[in-house]
Amino acid sequence: MEKFVIQGGVPLSGELTVAGNKNAALPILAACLLTEEEVLLHRVPRIRDTEAQIALLEQLGVAVAWVADNSVRLCAAGVTDVTVDEELSKQIRASFLLAGPLLARFGEARMPPPGGDFIGRRRLDAHLDAFADLGAAVEGDRWIELKAPAGGLRPCAIFMDEPSVMGTENALMAAALTPGPTTIANAACELDVQDLARLLS
């Protein structure tokens, strides 16, 4: 059996540069879809999940360039496609974070089932209920098709049936381009949610 043996009594010293948080990077990468302006992100960890999210964005038409080891420049000005790639989506659950910004900016999104690690049943209800509260039509079972009403999404009060982190992040991004105040109750408040909110502000 593997184990850690810790010999105490020696004070820690030195410096450590802390890596960026993957769970903060994934929704922030998705948020670049909300604008035609260039977005420059620093301290993005170059790991499988962030690389997969970037590949999904590139497939939609986002121009991406790594400008340093952990800095990436994104520009979604050329995005016209709202159908997210199914094969790439199988790699990460965070692929579903593209739904909110696509719906907000383009008024529609076609989402395949997200992939990622299987750690038990992980519902999408929190996301879909929030989109419906904002006025979107939600259709489909395996593939989800989202469509905003004429005139776009509308501000509202959303009550999350569970404080879902990704559900809260999708609701934040969907509401970001909606004129007027939207209130999200029972929202997740993890640090990665707060990081996304700061970016949107």
C-alpha cells in the first residue's frame, strides 16, 4: 500500500509560484464568446482540460494564440457557428459552459452531451432551468437545442434548485448580455464562480 511518511520538525522556507486554477480557467475561457473584443488571459494552466476547451473554441471560430507559457489571447469576432463539436465535447464536462455565452450572444446554441470523468449522475437541470427562466426554449434529450425568444433573453429572478457551480457560471454568462438586472438565488459561491463574476464585471 502506498503511503506518505512525514518527518516533522523542520520549518518550511522558500518561494512557490502557484499555478492557475483549472476550474476558474474553463468558464473564463468560455466567456470570451460573449464579445468580439480580444481577451488576454494570464496564468491559464496548460493541461488536458484547458487544451480541450480551447480546441472547442477554435472549432467554433475563435482565434487563439498562446503568447507565453501560461498566457493566451482569444478573439471570438469571427464566430458564426453555434453547434459545439461532439467528439471534442466528450473529453470534458466543461464543454457545456459554452452554452450560456453562445445563447447570450447569438440567441441559440446546439450542445452535445458533455463528457468528462464519470463520478455519478451529474444533471444539467440547473443549467437548463436557468436558461428557461431567462426565456430560452430548451429542446432535445441527448443533444440540447437552446433558442432565445424574439428580442433576446430577458432579465429575471433565477432560483437554482441546487447550488451548482457550472450551472451558476452558465447562468451568469447567459445573463451577462441581457439588459436589466437578473438575480440568481441559491447560487454557488466558490472562488472560480467569483473569478468569472469579476471578469464579467
